[in-house]
Amino acid sequence: MAANSRTVLAIGFGGLLLLLAFAGFDSVQKLRQIQYRNDVIRENFLARTRLLEQIRSDLYLSGTYVRDCLLEPNAAKAEAHRTSLLKTRNRMETALAGYRILLNEAQAGPFRDLNQALRDYWNILAPVLAWNAGERRDRGYAFLRDEVFPRRTAMLRIADQIAGINEAQLDAGKHEVIDMFSQFRRSSMLTIGLTIAVGLILAIFTMRKIVALEMEATGRYQETATARGELKRLSARLVDAQENDRRAISRELHDEVGQALTGVRVELANLSQRIRMRDTEGAENKLEEIKEVVEESLGVVRNMALLLRPSMLDDLGLVPALQWQGREVSKRTGLRVRVAAEGVSDDLPEEHKTCIYRIVQESLHNCVQHAEATTVRVTVRQEPACIRIGIQDDGKGFPSSNVQRQRGMGMLGMQERAAHLGGTFSVDTQPGHGATVSIVLPIGKPAEPRAEAVS
């Protein structure tokens, strides 16, 4: 689950960064497009306006030059006006050619009308410019009034129409830029909303994980504090148990072995006296008595050694040691102990054998001291990955809710032994229905230790 969470967070934050990067790149591109389009519209408008103003100016100048040429009596000055008029015509045609390049579809019709009017205008001016001084004096004013000025006015109106269309095109370009900005705002809002949504989801997920980890850490801390307190209590109990065991061993050595050796010493003195008195029959009797005392002492020492570390656990294996233990408990207390083993290998690790032996030993001790049981069944079953141990009695039992409170040093010791090997420890009990202690020990790589009580 931790790996899955890290994957989700990595994908989420990576996707969020990619989304932000894409949004930034797309915004820059769209802003560049909007700026480029705005510059193109503005430059085209200014270029068309500049050329149109030049055409208008040249139209005014052409009328002025025609008027001056027709009304000028001096032939040389009239020719100068004619030359200026031709230059103006060339300049106007150049402006028209430049405007034609920037022409758009809406201006095509008025532009054709303007071109046609200019061609007609220059066509009617061509013969007039060849008039002599008398013809210019006699017919010039009428020509200006009837032909030149009306045509110039008409062409200026066409130019104004083109200028209006040009301004309309500028307004259309502005609206186009505004539409592009609107699209940009909509896409930006969508991207920002999506980014906020993804960020909010990641924030919620991250906060939940942080809260869960914090709660887990708090729980682990409380468990550690509880375990530390239990360890302190267990250490104190272990010290007491060690002192009790040493006191019991000392008492056994003093009361049993010590007194037996004292008796042997006394009997040896008696034996020595009878030998000196040459009482053969009495010496033999004393020798038999001494032999019996020594054998009893050896039995006591052997039992003490077996309680400390059964040699048959090393010599014969786990199952014979458990069977011997059951027989010994039955002989001492009258409790019927049945040991059933299934598929238990002789190659179990020493730690596992010792752990099982001590757990069964402590469980039988609890049955004798507290359970008031008459029968106990011990089962040991080995599986490919683990070995299962069960100790079931028919005693008085106790409420399963009191398992934690009922745990004494013996039960804590069993739990700690199982946990040390990565195993599980559980107690199943009910009042009047006995109790069952279950232990599962992994074979090979230890599993995570845990302890539980099952009702």
C-alpha cells in the first residue's frame, strides 16, 4: 500500500507539473498569436491608410496642377505645371499598385471603381494638356468646372468609401483579437480549474495519508510505550523468577542433596566402624542403605537437571521430550496429559525445539496451578512453512475479555518466546469451557510477530 501511495503521488504531482507546463506553454503560444495578429491588423491598416492619404493628396494636387496649367498664359510655366501633374500621376499609380497588394475582399469593388474613375480622369486630361494658350484661355475654365472638379470630387468620395471600409476592417480585426482573447480566457480558466481540481485532489489525498501516518505513528508510539512498560514489569518479574528459581534450587540442594550427602557421610562412618568390628553382615546392610541414599540423590539431581534443560531434548528430539514431560506431570499431579505429534522433523532448529518445549512446560504448569483441569491435550503439527502447537485443557477457563489482564509472567514469557521467532500467540477461552493456547512458528524466514486473543 505504501508503494501504491508513492506511485499515485508521483503520478499525480508529475501530471500536475506537466499540466502546469502545458498550460504555460499554450498560454505563451496563444499570446504570441494574438500579438502577431494584432500587429498584422495594425500594420495593414496603417499601410492602407498611408497609401490612401497619399492618393487623396495626389488627387487634390492633380486638380491644382490642371487648374494652374489651363489658366496659365505663359507657355513655359504651363509646361512646368504639366510636368508636375505627370509626376503626381506616376506617384499616384505607384500608391495604387502598393494598395492593390494590401487590398482585401471588401475593398475590391470600390477600388475597381476608383481605378476606373482615375483612368477616365487621365484619359480626358490627355488631349487637354496639348492645348495651346488660346485654347486654354477660351475653354480651360469651363473644362475645369464641368469635368475636372466634379470628377475629382467623385474620386474623393470613392476614396472616403475605401477609408470607411478600411476602418471597418480595423474594427473587425479588433473584434477578432477580442474573440481570440475570449478564447484564451476560456481555455485559461479551464486549465486553471483543472489544475486546481487536480491539486485539490492531491492535497486531500496527501492530507489523508499524512493524517493516517500520524495516527499510525501515534499508535506505534503508544504501543512502544506500553511494550516498554510491560518489558519493565517483565524484567522485574524475571528477576523475581530467577531469585525464586535459585531459592528453589538452593532449597532442593540443601534439603534433598545436602541432607542425603550428610546421611551418606554418617552411614559411611557407621560402615567404617562395622568394618573395624569385622561385622560383615552389618557392613553389607549399611552399604545397601548408602547405595539407596546415593541413588535417591542422583534421582533428585537428575530431575533438577531435566527441569533446567532436558538432555533428552538434545539426545532423543522434541517429541520424546514432550512425551516425557507429559508423563512426569501426570505422575506428579494426576493430570492426564496426551501428546499428539504429526510430521515433526528431527531437524528442527534448536531455538524452535526449546521454544516449543518451554511453552508446553509453562502451559502444563498453568493447567496444574490455575485451570483445575483433569485432561490436557498437546498437539504438534509441522507444515511446509510453519509448525503449529496447541495446548487444550478442560478446565474452568476465563472470559476472553480478560486475556490481557490475566496475563502473568508465564503467559508473557510464552508470548515473547513465540514473538522472538516471528510467530503468533493466541488464547481461546470461555468460562466453563477450558482454554486453548495456539502458537504458530514459521520455519525459515520469520514472519512479523503478533499476539492476539480469540474468543
